[in-house]
Amino acid sequence: MPSTKAYTLFLSPLFSPSLPVLHAMSGLMLLSLIPTVLLGFSVVLSAAELQRFEHAAKADGSLSLLVVGDWGRRGAYNQTEVALQMGIMGEKLDIDFIISTGDNFYEGGLNGVDDPAFYESFTRIYTAPSLQKQWYNVLGNHDYRGDVEAQLSPVLREMDSKWLCLRSFIVNTEIAEFFFVDTTPFVNKYFLEPKDHVYDWSGILPRKSYLSNVLEDLDMALKESVAKWKIVVGHHTIKSAGQHGNTVELNLQLLPILQANNVDLYINGHDHCLEHISSSESPLQFLTSGGGSKAWRGDVAWWDPKEMKFYYDGQGFMSVQITQTEVDVVFYDVSGEVLHKWSRTKQISSAVL
Ligand SMILES: [Zn+2]
């Protein structure tokens, strides 16, 4: 069942079962704790470092979930209305969990584990019974303007058990594997031109090795994955016609890894819109679900209509339903109206039987 208590922390085959605590630690912490004699394995060890969670699919092997992003505004800018419709659709689809694509708390993340924004923008807003499932959250750039460790803290999970936020991690449902990537540290301008903003970079410096570890870990995990569907989630866009547009750093560094490993979907927020872009280069689909609250920015760039399948400037959310042979994506507006649908089918391969 999808509760925090049900999760199994997978043990890497490189570790004995007596070392599960080490497995859950960050790469840098881990390396610092490994005796010198084991350092010859450090490259392999760091490449197996993404924390993994197991989330059971339904008895028939299918899975359904909702995706929302850019939401935490104490209910303002239609956050409450989007939450209401998510609750209705969550019930209808019997969802297994919810993905948040980041920018969880505006304007500047949480200022600590006791920040009332956690209750006022999350617990108090997403109250529908169907939304009391596990939320898998990534961090957005606005979250990095606050106390990042607070959002990652188990203290929040004790306050509201549906909350789970980590930097980069994996959720395996067997039928599909979800790879959550911490994209904010990839973006140069937050480091080079932070303007008036102060970002909390504790835990990710030195930046170069942090980023190369994330990419290496992701590449390795994707290569090892035997899931029928591979889905990568990050806050920042790879392709988008919205206000922020493409994220150059992710196009250069992340996109080639997704394409080389046959990733099916890249799901993000950051642009406050709902959007579906396909690609002529690969089957990879780019899905933006960043309509959790403030939207209607009105600055949409031209995009090749062969690739632009759908763009909606307003609020809403997305559902994903997955079976062994099909994935169905649907976008909804603030009234719960269906705006766009997309499906892909795959043959049942012998590898998953
Ligand atoms: Zn953002």
C-alpha cells in the first residue's frame, strides 16, 4: 500500500545487508565513511547511489498517478481549485501516488521545518481523501531560496506522512520506473547572476562533482532498469515554449542520457503552464505540468507545430495511467475539463514476461 511505512529501501548488491544505513546516505557522506581499502570501488559505489523506493502497482499491474507543479501559495491563484479537481480526478482514477514537479513553496521555499507554509500550502490544501497518497516531490529553484534541508527533513514526513522530498531518487513500480532529478543546480544563472536571491547550495558543493555524480548515477540506473516504461522527472524544462523556454544546460547534459536510454517521458514544471512537446529525434515526450497555482503569463514562444502537441497557458494538472502495453496522459484545467490526451502503446516484450 502506498504509505511511507510500506517502502522498502533496496540494498545495492555491492553492500552487505548490514549496511543499509550507508546506502541511504549521500554519495559524499558515503565515500567519507568507506574505509580506505574499499576506495577502489568508489566509482561503482557512487554510481549506485540514488536512493531507491519501491511502490507497488495495483493488483492487475497497472498504475495511475497525478502530476502537479509550481503550487505552494497558501491556496491563492486557484491553488485550492486545482487541488479540488485533483481530488475528484484522483478518486476517479484510483491513483497510486502524486508527483510534484517542484517550486513547492513560494516565493522562497521553507524557512525551516516549523515554517507554517508547509501546513498552509500543502497539508491544508490537498485534503481530498484520494490525495492522501504518497507525494514524491522534487525541489524547484524557488525551493532553493529557502532552507533546502527543511524540505528534505524526516520531520516534515512526521508532520504529514504523504510528504516525501529528496534531491535525486528512484521510485520503482516494476511496470514503470521513475527517476527524479535535482535540476536546479544545473542552471548556471542561479550561480552567476543570482540577483537579489540567496540560494541554499549547502550539500551540493563542489558543484561540478555534484552534477557529474547525478548524471552518472542516472545513466547507470537507467541502463540497469528493466521497467517497461522509463519516466524522468525534474523541475526545469528541457523543451518548452513557455516563459522560461528551454533549459540549455539540461539540453546539453541531461537530454543525451535520456535519449540514449530510451526514456519514454520527461516530466517537469517551472513554466506555469500545461504543455506537451514531442520530438522528431526520439520517442521521448516532453510534458510540462506547472499549473498548480499562478499562471496566465501570456508569453508563449512560437514552436514547430509538428512537435507542439498542446500548450495551455493556465492552471491545471496532469494524469498518467500506465499498463504493460499502454501509457495514457491527460491534461485537465482548473475546472477539471479535459484539455489534451495522448497515448502510446508498446508490445509486450519477452523481457518483462
Ligand atoms: Zn521554477
